[in-house]
Amino acid sequence: MTFAMKTLSFFIFVGSCVPVLAQTLDGSDVAQALKRTIALGQGLEQWQDLPQYPVSLSNAAEPTPVASSGYYSVAWDDETLYILGVFEQPQETLLADLPSETSEWWTGDTLEVFVRSTSGAEKLHFAMNPSGTPFAEFTSSVNYQAVSQLEETRWILEVAIPLNDVLPAVQVGDVWQFKVGRGYVSANEYSLWPNGGDFQGETNFGTLYFTETPEDPEELYIRLAPGLE
């Protein structure tokens, strides 16, 4: 049975017992955060066996793929949420030198992360440039670390956000709402995982699932589907 057939069968079975979803979801909307400790700045080898999720759909009302690709991965341990962003971009087009206090941070390139730990929780927003500088006026906290690597054809950013502090503590099996965005100003491209659309939108979150080891994406989605909002 295919994933689409299994998904259809699942929703037919549960019928009216499933609450109406606040957003359109499918298996590509679910990301897995694997439990491990990451040492920032020690190379991509630490991340190489983690799932990679494409940040590739535009912020248009009807999102389309952008020309410049990129991806993110997520890890965690008892103290920290780790996020890796890797984005294609010629270095000569990079706008990565805006200071933390800037009032027009959208005029530079960005990595943005949106988190809601429960359906009723405050939406937290972390905005930074490719050099790792947080935009203090427009981010929920500057109490995190970021290490960047600017290369000729791409930029890499590793971020470590404290848990049980800036973000809530987590354990295996927890589920958060989650979005990752990328701004590429000179190309006029603003892409957002999972489904594109308005960066600040309330109905285009994906799902972040905390686990110790990778799980089958199709089976995970089937298992989580009733509780996704």
C-alpha cells in the first residue's frame, strides 16, 4: 500500500473523531529532531546522518519553488536545540553585515526560525543574518549561540538555542510547531519550510518531532496525524 493510500485509509477510519486541522499537512510537513550534542563550528560531519529538509518554497500567496536551494537539519540534547542551515548563494551577492541593532533587518539576508511549543503557546521568532548576528529588536531572545561559515557558493549557519530557558524543556516524543525561513535579498527570494507563504502566517507551520533515532517518515506522519493542528 502506498503512503497516499495509507493516509487516505487512516482518515476514512478515524472519520469525525479527528479534529479539524488548522492547516494543510502531509508527510513533508513533519521534521525530525534527533537527540545528540553538537559542537558548533566543528564541521558538517556531525550533521551528516541527520535528515535534511528543503527550504525551497516562496513566500507568495501561491508558493512556487525558488531558484536558490537550501536545507536545514535539527538536533537536540537535554540542554540545547541545534539548528543547521545550509544555503546556496554566491558570496559576492551576500548581505551579511547588518548590525544587531538595525531597524531594517529585512534589507539583508536572513535565517529565520519560528517555534510554538504547544497550540496555545506564544510564537517565538529568531531572526539572524548569515554571519550569525541576531536582530535584537525583532527576535524573541538573543540568548543563543550561532557560528557561521561563508563560502564562495554557499553559507552555513549553526545555531544553539538553550532549552528550559529561551525554549521549553523537551523529551522524546514531544511535538512542536515549527517553520524555517531564508531571505536572499539580491535575488528577491524569500523561502519558507514547509509550505511557503507568509513568514508570519499562523496556518503554515510544519511539525517538529523530537526523537532519539530516525523514524520512518510515513509511519511517523500516520501516527502523529490525529494530534496535528
